[in-house]
Amino acid sequence: MTEISLESGLIIAAVLFVTGLAGVMIRRNIMFILMSMEIMLNAAGLAFVFAGSFWGMPDGQVMFIFILAVAAAEVSVGLALIILVYHHFRTLDISKLDNLKEK
Amino acid sequence: MNTLFIISTIVMLFSSVMVITRKNAVHALLYLGVSFLSAALIFYLAGAPFIAILEIIIYAGAIMTLFVFVVMMLNMGTPLRRKEKNWMRLSGWLGPVILTIILLTEILIIFIRPPFSFHQLLFISPQDVGFTLITKYILAVELTGMLLMAGIIGAYHLGKREKKAIHRYLEQINK
């Protein structure tokens, strides 16, 4: 039995998720948007682990392991794309990266 | 132990807010690392020590390192500070922050609504986690392996430089 309760854990996960969401919405640099998405993924994993510990089943931690793997794959491919974008457009401002093909 | 939980929660929330408000990318990454470390501490206090160590190794150790390397490669630290300062004006972030605060209030109301009671969390040992992974979630483990393989191949292919038709030296001579 740990001293943390489920409700406080879920509240923390919610606040963290909302922080990441605000970061995704207010930043213009795509690197910061990726960082805020990592915060959101971490918050979702936090909620999973707390829920799993509440029911006494290891499924919550298993879900977190999968979230970790998905986040790692997404970050690697996303950063490779960001490097390509930077080499091509010379900017990381998302309001300038709004065309699919150059004219 | 409740004190430890409160302290690590404050550290995590504070560093997450600092991540989204910094102008220097390297500073934001350092705060992100602190956020992951405090999340690992919270995992340990919640009865999930295996996940705490995994978070440190993979999240703070591999994913953060990727970010740091790309930020260093694109030279995003000090030169971009002025641009970031121009991008973060009050008109830009006031609306989304108000909306997210509304969402946060709603979700807090849902969690604290009566009937409200504190439910305790149990300790899950790594043996249980490993056993469940191998027996119940074996399909998902295999699919995760395929996903990571696809990620490796995609990242390699995207990061490959295209081969030049003529050598750099010949290009320079012909200029």
C-alpha cells in the first residue's frame, strides 16, 4: 500500500496533460511543439500507471511500456522530418510551413 | 511519504510550465529532463519501480538525448532567442491558455465530484509486469517490435543525404 491516492494521481496527470496541450497550442517553433507532445504522452502514461496500480493489475505498467515504445518511434521519425524540413525551408516556424508543395 | 509526493509533484508541474515558456530551446530541454526525473520519482512512490527506472532510461535517457542532439545540430539554442521572443506575444498565448484552463477546471470538477474518497494504490512487482507482457500482451509486444523496426528504417531513410552527382571539389571548380 502506497501513500498516494488514485484521485490525486489522476489530478496530477490531468494538469500535466493540460500543460502539454497549452504548450502545443501556444508555441510556433515545431521543436517546442514536439517537446510539449512528449509532456502529454508522459501525462497519459502517468494516468495509465495510476489506474493499473489502483486495480492491482500490472496492465497499467504494460500500457506505459507500449506508450514509451510508441513515443520513441514517433520522436525519432519526427526529428528526422524536422531536420529535413529545416534543410529545405531554413525555418522551423509553423506559420511558414503551411504549403504542401512549393510553387 | 506524502511530503515526498507533494514535493515531486510541485517540481514536475513547475518544470513542465517552464518547458513551454522558455525561449531558449536548450533550457526548455533541461527542464523537460527534470520533469521526466520527477515523474520517475512519482512512479516509484506510486508502487511502480520498474516503470520509474524505464522512464529514466528510455524517456530521459534516449528520447531527451535525441532532442538535445537535434537542437545542437540545428543550432537552436542562443541564436533563436530573439525570434522566439517575437513569437510569444500576449495575443498569441492568451486565448489558448484560457481555454486550457477551462478544460482543466472541468476535469478537476469531474475528479472531485461527490461521492469522493481517496483510493489507495497497490505495489506491483516487476515480475508481474514481465509475466503479463509475455503471456497476455505477447501480440502487442510483437507489434511494438515491428513498429520500432519501421521507425528505425524510416528515420534512417529520412536522414540519409542524397548522393551528389559530381564531387564537391568539381562543383567548386565549375562555379
